[in-house]
Amino acid sequence: MRIAIDALPLLGDTGVTTYLREVIKEMIKIDENFYDLYFRISIRNKRIELPYLDSKNISINKIRIPNKILEYFWTFNRKKFPLKVFKDANVFWSTVYFVPNVNFPVVSTFYDITPLKIDEYKKFREELILRLKNVVNYSRFIIAISESAKNDICELFNLKSEKVYVTHLAASDIYRPIPKNEVKEFLIRHYNIDYDYILYVGNMGPHKNLINLVRAYNLVRNKFDIKLILCGKTSHADDVFNEIEKLNLSSFIKILKFVPVEHLPYLYNGATLFVYPSRYEGFGLPVLEAMKCGVPVITSNVSSLPEVGGDAAAYVVPHDLENIANSILNIIQSDSLRKELSIKSFERAKLFSWNITAQKTMEVFKKAIL
């Protein structure tokens, strides 16, 4: 089987990047297929360097048409696009809500509908709905990353469930328990962290609910000596920073704007507690990454998060400050509860595997070409 893939996300550093990288890496191991990876790159000499791309089963293809032109035609005038930019293949895998006009079946991955759920993103709604309509209309099958995400798209477009398959995400192998002395030394050397802390990892957009996390932390910070670390991209984070300033928490909250992926396991392992109070998620990969490191987790009781955390996480209502604060306080103050959640977290993470994700993805491809 020859599989064409929109590989543009591999050049980023998002959850979609992790998903696509790990699934391709595992698919190469389990099947003797051929993969045409297409990168939409306007810069002529842009180099693509990824560890497994020298496989004999992979070809690298650069599309030198500007992204805006491609995305315009694929969204609004897809049948009028004048150029053939993809080789013939058995199936095309659309990974970022753009479905090109090809003469072979398309399978598209669906992540979430955040702009439709969160008012702060409403300016993106019209574009997202147009893109999702193309995904629904021109895909043979759709892959959703959680049952929650599947339910969202089936409800939004009145889809039959048979058209949508669920392939859960997983935490990469780099996430694992690390000896405490090694973690302590690493964190002091790289980040000057030599104190107990609560950790958040992810972007800082409005749906991540970090203002409420900051406010909840403020309610309990005088009850124990522990800081809060927010780790991730700070675009759309002005309101969070303003809240930290307003509450005079600058000396208690550390912001890590950019952290190399290989450093994250140390930050997870060093945390007393991981808190992820999101208002909406298509999956919630950082929850699983923390769990694979054996860290106690607090997360929200909404969307896909209970599906990921199972009985291994403590759940809160994302808009309830006292609920979040009390949950943090209960876990921080109880050694036995932290130990219980740590053990459950580590066992829960074992249920998710990129190899399983890749196998299920391959099954959808095979069904699409029948």
C-alpha cells in the first residue's frame, strides 16, 4: 500500500506534531508500505531533518506552492485547483483539516472543536466549520483521537458513527520515572529549580483555564511551601500574566516559555503534582505524559479528560475555584493519597500505546481502499 501524508505538522512542536511523528514511526515498524510525506514549504532551501525519514519506505516531497494558496483552493475552490501536487497513491492521510482534490480515498484525522466550544476563539469558528465540512464531505473515513472527539463531530454534522474510528493517543517512550537525585541535579542545572512545585504543561490559550488555576493556587499558597510552574507557549497568555501580577504572585509562579521536549520528563518527574484544569480537550496528551512518569494528576471532569485519566486522576469542575483549590490542598497534604495516585497514574498510562494507535490507523487505511 502506498500512503500519501500531509506531513506539515512534523515541522512544528505541537501535540499534532507528536501524534504524527509517533504514528509514522510505528507504522514503519509494523508494515511494508510506502509513505509519501508531503511538506508544504514556501522556502526553497528549507531542510527537513527527522530521525526516521531516511527509511527506504519513505519519500520526502516538498510542495513549493505557498500555503495560503493551497489552503484557499482546498477550502473554497478545491475542484478548480489547476495543479497536481500529489503522486498517485492508495490513500491520502489528511492531518490538519485540509482535504486536497485527489483521485484516491482520503482518511482525515479529527482532533477537537475548541473554537466552537470556547467563546474566546469565536473568530475562528467560520473557518473551522468550512474546513470540517470538507473533512466530512470528502473523506472516506475520519479518525478521532478520543470517543469524546468522535461524539463531537458526529453530533455537529449528524454523521453515522460507522464513518468515524477512534485511535487514542499515547505518551512517548521518553516519559518514564527517573531517579530523584538525577531529576534534582538536572532541574537545578538547567532551570535553577530546587524547590517543590505544582506543574502545568501545555499552551496558555483561554481554554486551558490557567486564570482559574492561578486563582486557585492563590487560595492555598499560604498553607504550604510550594510554587507553581507554568510550562508552554505564551501566545494568548496576556490575561494569565495580568492575573499573576494583579495577585502579586510573580515570586511564586515560574513561567517556562520554551522547554525542549527531552527536558519535559525531568519537569514531570520533579513535580509534586500535575494540574491540567482545561475547559475542553480533544484528548489531553500532557495528562498521559505526566501519568507515564508516575506523577499524581488533577484534571477537569469535562470532554475527553475522564476518558484519558480513568480512575487514576482526581477530577475538578473547571469553573469552580474552591473545587480546584481544595483538590490541590487535599493531595498536597496527604502523602498516602499522592502515593496512591502516583501508582494508579503509572498503571493507567500502560493502557495507551503508539503501536496500538498505528495499528488501528493502518486498519482504517485498509478499509478505505476496499
